Amino acid sequence: FWDASAPGKPVENIELLLNFLYEKGIRTGVISNLSYSGETLKNRINALLPNNHFEFIIASSEYMFKKPHKRIFELALRKANLESKDVWFCGDNVIADVEGASLSGIKPIWFKGALREEKYTPMVDYIEINDWIELKKLLEE
């Protein structure tokens, strides 16, 4: 149903970024506020980005909490066995992704290259990018 009702395609330069992260040994995972199951999300991501190396894919539909609640971010931190100070979280939603990550002690990256328009400005420190190439350049520095 999901594929028929809302066909997906990778955002420009995401494959380039994911390959760069993998080559540099930078670990990746996904947290999504999706109503579909984690398995459905995993299948979609694997179909669209077959060379991804995500360690885990979390769909909040399978847990009691969703972004911006810190518990969903804490779950990801536990799965990765990392401390929040060592993690960056990229997302396109100001409240769920940017403020949620920040409230969890994670460095938020606001990806504004998605299709949605946002009128709200985050009330936390964050890095703003419009293209995944910008994040790659930041990491190269």
C-alpha cells in the first residue's frame, strides 16, 4: 500500500553521504516516527538504498514513545552503545528531530533539503544543511 500510495525515491546525494560515512567508519542508524512496522520501513529503505549500512532501523510505531520524546533517542543510544555527546542526529522535522535530539543531549543537524516547508525556528543549537553534501564537507573538515 505504502509504495503504491506514496512512491519513494532517495533524496539527492544521500547515497554519496552514506558511502562516505561507511568508508570513514562512521556508524549510522534510523529513527522514524512512522506508523508502519519497523520491518516495512527496513524493506523500503533497503529497496531504495540497497547499499546502506544502517546498524538498526527503529520505527516508533513499535514502541511506546516517538520523537521528540527522549526515550526513543535513548533506545537508539543503547542499541548503538554510545553516549549522547558522541552522536549527531539528522532530520527534517524541527520539533521531532532537531529539538528532540537536542533535548536528549545529541547534536542535531536540521536537513532543510526535504520537500516540507518549516515556519518554526528551533529553540536549540543546531547545524543547518540544505544538501547532504554539506554534511559530508563538515565531516571532512
